[in-house]
Amino acid sequence: MPLLGAAMLTAAAQASAGSFGDLVDEFRRARAEGRARLAVVVDNDSLLLTKRDGFYSSGARVTREYWLQTAGQATGYGWRIGQELYTASDIKLPPASISPQDHPYAGWLYAGAFKASHRADGYRSGFGIDFGCLGPCAGGEWTQTHLHRLLRQPLPEGWSRQVRNEWGVVLHGDITPVRWSFGSSFDLAPTLHGRFGNIFTDAGIGLTLRAGELNLLPNQSALHGYLRLDADLVGYNATLQGGYFSKNNPHTVKPKRLVGEAEVGLVWHRGPWGLSASVVRRSNEVDGLPDSFGAQNYARLLFSYAP
């Protein structure tokens, strides 16, 4: 699995980049001449109003991008800052009541940089690197507790048993080699993606179907629905197993090696503004936990502004 993830990342990087000096020069040009875009992504299971709060409980990411765009191609550079929160299946459970097979509490706070390339014929590739911290240093307990107090929701009980601190580095890459168009309103595209590091190591394949007013390049007008199906082979997941180098974690579990995900959503983009909303269904990630119990639904919202 590590070799597969590394091979995918290397292929994406080679397809998208020349020398490091070329990357630096192009990044400077993108900042000086490109179109800036700010995006905020929020994942949260509470947005579905199901009163079930657990597993991948919340995620938030802020991204700043700079796009150099022509009629047939767009190249973007950017940075991002994010935080992900993972909890037991029910945040109201006290530590003594959490099952040994339940999801550990874990927070992942990270920042990174990336490059992405898009062509109007559907080819797309990207790669990047994230640096961050897993464990109490990620501030997961503080974030979730204060957010729930603000929203007057039940407070989490189990953060005292979260995984130990560990600094992390994660390389990530993806490539969409082709897009099949069916008229002007439908298309279908496969994507290969992978991550490699001491927090996440995995590799997967996805398939996305879009229908409606389609954009061929980023920041173009769009109004379409989409369905994304994804399957991942998991090599390492520190939010379940604890950091790769950390010891004496109070509660860890074995991950399932094959995890599936389905997402259905709607994308709208007009002028400088963009919005997407979707519902994600993620299969059980914990080996030994019943699939009917471990599967999860959560909502994803994206807001963007590109003046």
C-alpha cells in the first residue's frame, strides 16, 4: 500500500511539475497575474439534523488559490488550513462507556500548499503537501466544546481519551486522465488519488457523474448536480490507530482496509460567487464494528469568492 500511494503521487507530480525552480517561478507569476479565489469548506454530521453526532464529527478548511487561465487550460497554486474532528459513535458517552471497538477521539490540525492543473478536455491533475499535528495539540476538544456551547448542543464527554500528540506530514496527489461527455449536459470522469504520510496513507479510485450546466474549467459559470462514488484502500489511518510514531495511546482500533464513499450534491457558480451543497455517505471505517452501525452520513458545504 505505501508503494502504491507513493507511485500515484509521483505520477501526479511528474505530470504536473517540472523542476522545483519552475514551480516557484510559476507560483510567483500566479500570485502576481492570476485570479485569486477564496473557498471555505464545512463538513458536519449535525447539519443533517439527525441528532447523531459521531465518527467523522466535523471538518473545516479555508483555501486560498491563484489561477492562471487560458481558453483551454487553467493552472492553480494555493495554500490551505484545516481542522478535522473524530469522536466515538456518540459524543454523550463517558469514557468508561465507550466500546473498545468504537472510534477513538482524534483531532487533526494542518496547513499545506498545492498545485492543480485543469484542461478543457477533462484532464486534471494535482499534488500537494500538508503539515500538521494530531492529538491534543490540534485543539479538537476546545473547538467542539465551544461550538456545541454556542449552538446549545450536548457537550462531548470522551476527549480525555483522545490519541496522543504527533506531528504529521502527508503528501497527496490525484489525476483524472479522461472525461467522457454525453452531449453538453452530461459527463463522467474517473479519478485516481492517494495520500502518503504518518497520519494518512491510502489510495483509491473515484467516478463522478455530472448533469446540468457544466463548467469545463474552474471559476466558469455552472449549475449542475453530481454523483461521486469512491473506493479507498487504507494503509494507515492515525485517527483510528494513533500516530505512526506515538506510543501508549489510550484507545486505538484496527481500520477496515476497504472503505467506500458516495456523495450527491449540487454546484452553482455565477460571477465571483460559488456554492455547493452535498450529502456524503461513508462506509464503516472500523474493523470489528458492525457495518450497519459504523456507516455515517454528513453534509458538506462549500462557499467560494473569486473577484
